[in-house]
Amino acid sequence: MAGKAAPEPAVSVRRLLRERRAELKLRLVAGRTGLARAILQSRVQRPGLALSGYFEYLRYGRVQILGVSESTYLQKLSAVARRRLLARLAACDVTCFVVTKGLPPPRELVQAADSRGVPLLVTPLESTPFIKRLTAYLDEQLARRAQLHGVLVDVFGLGVLISGESGIGKSECALDLVDRGHGLVADDVVEVKRIGDTLVGTSPLLLRDHMELRGLGVINIRDLYGVSSLRVSQRVELVVDLERWEPGKEYDRLGLQQESVDVLGVDVPRLRMPVAPGRSLAILIEVAARNHLLKERGLDGAQRFAHRLEAIIAGPAADGFRRRAEPVAGPMGATSRTELLRPQAPTRRKAARGRA
């Protein structure tokens, strides 16, 4: 889906200390000159293989965790071997080291970190809870982001992104949905970030709570409809693409065509909805949201209708339907169609004839 992609996110060690020092109980021990080093991945790494000499397995951009196992191994080495090993480890362009469980970092590691400008941090937390908290923070901060042109609305708990060309009526449709009790997330610009395989949409801070309508200007939804009409964020689960109605163009009549659009590498179901005078887009989007929720539960009305029709056409149905071919006059002349008829009840005259 067309959108403006954001640059690859990164978190510096300085920012990590500024924003999560208290929660993660972090303390800087050495390597102050390297606080600008960037954390590029939310997954941390425990450098066990590197301490065994396999330095090629170190991954750039990850936080290196030294727990009880790594500290115990280093204590068993001689001072000379430990100094040589840690000096080589610090020279591998490591982002930062974190020693967990309040263990005192080896003196040789402190010297190597100061020499190479690699931040060395210490926390009293054990490795597992520390990694869990750090990963949650980095997942949020390092999520891929994009800005999409459209309106994001919470419809029955389903995040519906209304897209389409400028001036087609996206904001008016969203306003109608808000008036019907649904929640507005973002108008005009939707900031989408990917967390795992989930897309979460929010509004830019400047545009939050506001909507722009041609002829009215900018309105404040919070003031007009109250705080319950707004959502801070919402998952993007369905895209409804508004298109201008084109006479003669073929549109999906049964709903069996399944389309999707790629947003930050995630396939999101998409519906193409033609816009024409007299069509209530708000009601149609409500129905689309209800239908999508039913499909997620395994109830696909279009598929069930198609299977029922195929079963009837294939042969006599158990419910008593029969087929009859009739000529039909059309623009191309007489053609044949299959009409479904119920069995006719016998008339009184035929019944009396049978008794005679």
C-alpha cells in the first residue's frame, strides 16, 4: 500500500539510559564515550560462543548480556587469557554490554570497555526478567513505521482503514461512523507501526482529535462527540478502498474474491467499494466489518451460498428443488437458463381423477 516509509529506527545507549534507567535499574560502569552507539535489534544476545572463540557469531546492533554462566566461565580463565579474550571481544564493534544480577564485572572487561568506548552497564535484575523488559521496550521503539493517507476507524472493535483518492469522501464517511457510535483513531494521516506481525495505527500528535471536512474546515471530534468517540490507537485489520463508480466496470457481486494489500510486509484484507450517489458508505462499512468478524469465526456467507448453489446445480437436491430449462429473450436473442422451481402441489381435479 502506498505510503511514506520512515527511516530505519534505532535507539542509542544514551536514550536507553535516559528513558529506562529506573525501570531496568541500569548503572553505567565504563565506556561513557560510546553512549551514542545504536541498538538496531530488539533481540538481545548472550555471547557464549564468542567467549569460546567464535567471534563471527556476534551480531551487530544487539545488546550483549553477561549473566551468571558467562561470569562463571570468565572467572575460570587465567588473568592473561581473560584480558586477551575480553579485549578482542570489545574490539568487535559491540553496541554495549549489560552484566545482570548485580554481578561485579571483571576488571579486564572494564578496562577493555573504556579503551574501546563500549558502554558497560550493570543491573541487579536477573537475566530473564531483564531481557523480557528490555525486549518489550525495544520492540516498541524499533518497530517499522510508515505514514498512510487515509482514515482509521474502530468499527465494532475492528480497525478499518478507509483509503481512496483525495476528495472521494473518506472523512465524511468516518464522521458518519463516529455519529453512529464508532471511534475515530486518525484522519488524513495514519501512522502505522509493525510490532511482530501486528499493525498498530495512531494519529500524529498535531492532528489528534481533529478532522478536516471540505466546507466546514477543521473540527474537534472530542469537543463535538466526547472522549468516547476517540481511540488512541487501533490495530489495522481491514482496508476499505473507496473508488469512484465507473459505468460498465465489473464489480464483485458475490464476495468470493479475496484481495489483500501489503503494509510493512503484512498482508491486510482489502475491499474495493465503489462510491455512487445514494449509497450509504457508513452502513456498508459497518456490514463489511461485521462480515469480516464472522469470517474470522469461520462463517463465510458468500462461500456457503456458493456451495449451496453448486450442490443444487450438480443434481436433485434433498429439499425438493428441480431444474427446468426455459428460453429467455435477451439482448443477444433467445438463450437458455436454469430456473429453480419447487414441486407443484396436485390440483383438486387431478386428485379426484386419481381417486376415480
